Amino acid sequence: MQDGNGNVVASGSYDDNFGEGYARVVLTFQGTPGNIYFATGSHLDFVILSRDQPEEQPIEYDDYFFYEEADQLEAPGYDYFPVTSSFYGPGPNTPTRKHTITIANTTDSVAYPAPKVNLQVDFSGAVIATDLGYPIYDGMMGSNQLGLYGGQFGSNNGCVIGNEAVGTVTPANSPGPITIKRLVTSLACYTGASGSTPTSCPYPQSSLPADDTGNLIATNPQEMTPNGNANGQVFNLDIPGVTYENTDSNIIRLRVNFVDYAVDTDGKTVISQKVPYYIRISCSNATGTAQLIPVNPTDNSWGNGTTSILWNLH
Amino acid sequence: MKISLTVTAVLLGGLMRFSSAQECTALASHSGKEAIAYLQTVTGDARTISCVFTAFQGIASLPPDQAVPVLIKYLGYERPLLDSEKHGVFLTMDRGNLYPAVQALFNIGSLHRGAVEPLLLTYLGEDHDEQGFKSGVYLLYVLRHTPAAIEDLKARWTKTTDPAVSQRLHEAAQALMNWCLPRKMCEDAAK
């Protein structure tokens, strides 16, 4: 396999020594979308001669393809061919002095168009079964359902919003990897009896926008998962929110603005639209079981676009 | 064994103290080798969490053959909590958040296929504390998923002559069963 400059990017060979009747070479290499690559196959025919009466002299060989008289053939590393051998068969009329014969060349080329991704972030329904993060999400949440959780879920106690970014790749047979990245663009956290006192957040303001991609990602659009083929889709699961290990009488409020987008194999080139979305969570664990404590009816919610990050959402 | 960090480190024969975020920024400006030295020599509790992040970022920036053996040793290391996390606020629940070596190794393994798995399988065959074991199993899942992860473990336990190693690899496979849907596919892979 060569690139447009003639550089070999991958190579391989296959010997059919056992009469399978075919040869197949699978080459894997990392290409650059939009470039053209050339696959060239050289087919060599080996002469394998059977030997009659091996214990006797002179040794005789049968050449059913009638390549050449024995003294004109070369067989390095093997036996040599006595002058007295006989060859038969309807083979090519032109004899050769080589022990291999080039019988064909094949040239083909393939170019993958640069992939594009249509991206959406889901907050309801079940996690898609071909998302490789599905089992971990299911294990953490005790359910495969996306959306708002408040109270006990799985082995956790808290208030979270499970969401799944789904990227549909075009063309669907693009090899990937394609990664859905997640950025935190702004956020604020509050605590106190009324949940109005600012407190530090997982990402300080100085670090924003912060990469929050995580590792519950599926980047191969052709992934064969236990639940079927990914069918040209890539994923990123997230479970932001508040989880408690101890009783905390304070209200915790979390307001976060995210942006999701997909990047190509180089990890940098953006190949989807940017999808802004937000989450709002207000939670308390005063009773030992987490409860949703909305500051107003729009709290404990999510949506496309951006949210106010003030404690009261004004 | 739980690994904990402090902010004192010996770097390239000299003594440097990382007691503030600014000094940790200085650590980042060095090559990853200084970060390795930092993590390998620190003891006690971390006082400056930014130093921990910086050190892991520095190591992760090394070539994979240098970074992976170091990061593997820290799979069970749980970073100190941020103030917000002490209140319970987390922006993600995946294990790479609190166990920085998990995320660093995942990032390397995603870019360089096959760079992490061999040493990770060796790690899972060794005796580690509960968190190290959990991190190792989690990392193997997110890198390889099931049933491939279980097939990897099986290939390793088939080769080993050490019954203790084999036992640990079987335990890792059993832990992976929790994330295997449909489960029977993994049970078949483990046979």
C-alpha cells in the first residue's frame, strides 16, 4: 500500500502452499482522510514438484505445467533437479530459468472521503445498546435510562443527569476513530443552607474551557459490539451531578454549560457541528437520602443552548 | 498498597519543593522525566492537588514505552478531592476522574493501540490492593471492552505456569462479567 508520494505505508504477503486456491492479505495503516492510496498486488507462482520414487536414483520429478527441463530450473534451499528428470503437462510453452514466475499484477486504489458527523445529545430514553459504555452506565445507575436521577440509584446516593452524545458518521463506513469531545465552557457551584453561597467547582474558572471528555467513549463507527454493529455511530456518555458519601445538610447547586463536538482521527480536526447544552442540579442530603431541591420550576433540568449559572437561575 | 503523594520531591539530583500551584506549573515546563521522579519519590498526603495533575500530565506526555510502565504503578492511586468534591459535586462518575493514572493510560491506549494492554495484563496478574485491581479491570474494559477483554485475560492465564497469577487473572475476568451484556458471550469467552 503506497501513498500518493510512492511511500510504502503497509505491506504483506501470503503463501498458498496448501492448495487453498486463494491468497488474501489484510493490511492496516493509518491514513489521512482525503488522500489517495494505491494498493498493488504481485502474484508469484511457485513451482512445487512432486518426486517419484524418492528412494531410488535417478530421482524423477513431475512438472504438470511443463515449465522447463530440470537442469534449467533453480531451487535454492531445496533439492536440485537431476538431468535425467522428466516433465509433463500442458504448461506454458516458454520455459523459464526462474523458480518463480510473475503471472499477474493488480492495481487498485481507494480514497475515503473526509467524514462528517451529525451530533446530538440525548437526555431521555435508554442508552443505545451498541454504545460500548452502556454496561458501565447500567452498572453505575442501576438502569439503562438517561435523564434526571435524585435519591438512591445503583450503589450511589445523589442527584445526577445521565446523558449520551450520539454522533452519526457520514459516510457510514468511515473507519474512524472519531471522538466526541466534551468541553465545560462555564460552571458554578453553590452550597449553604439555602444553596446560594458560591463554592469551588471541579474546574476553576482559570481552566475554562476545560476538556471533560472522559473515557466512557466509543470511537469506532464500525465496532462490532456484543449487541450488534455500531452502524456508523460513535458515542460519549456522561453522568454529571452530585453524589454523597456522607450526610450533608447543605443544599448543593450545580450549573454547567457544555459544548460537544466530534474530532477526526488526528484528534483535532472538528468534523461536526458544535452542540451547546446545559444541566442544572439542586440537591440535598439532609435526610441521608438525596433529594432534588429546585430553586424554581426550571431547576433540575437540561436542555440545548446555555443556562444562567447563578444560583437562582436569574 | 495505596500510594499517596506529598509535595516534596527530589528532581534530577537537586531538591525542589512544590508547595504552590505556581511551582507545579514550573514542573510542567520540564520534561516528563521530572514528573516521573516526582511521583516516584513522593510520600505522604498531597497538599497541592495541582502538582498531582501536573505530574500525571507530564508523564503522559512521554513516549508510550516510557509513560506506560510508570503510570501502571499508579493505577490504584486516588487523587485528593477538590473542595467541591468534598461536598459531593462531580462532573463525571467515571473512574478516570478520581484515579488519574486510569485516564492517562486510557488516553495513551486510545492513541497507540496495543501500547497499554500487555503491561496491564501483567499488572492484573500481580498482587495489588482493591483499588488498584478495580482500576486495572476498569481500564481493561474501557480499552478493550467485552468479550475481547476476557479473551485477553484467558490468553494470558493459559500461558502462565503460576497458579497465583492464573487465579488473579480469573478474578479479573469474573469482575468483567459485571459489564458484559449479554453475559453469556463473556462466559463463553472465559471457557
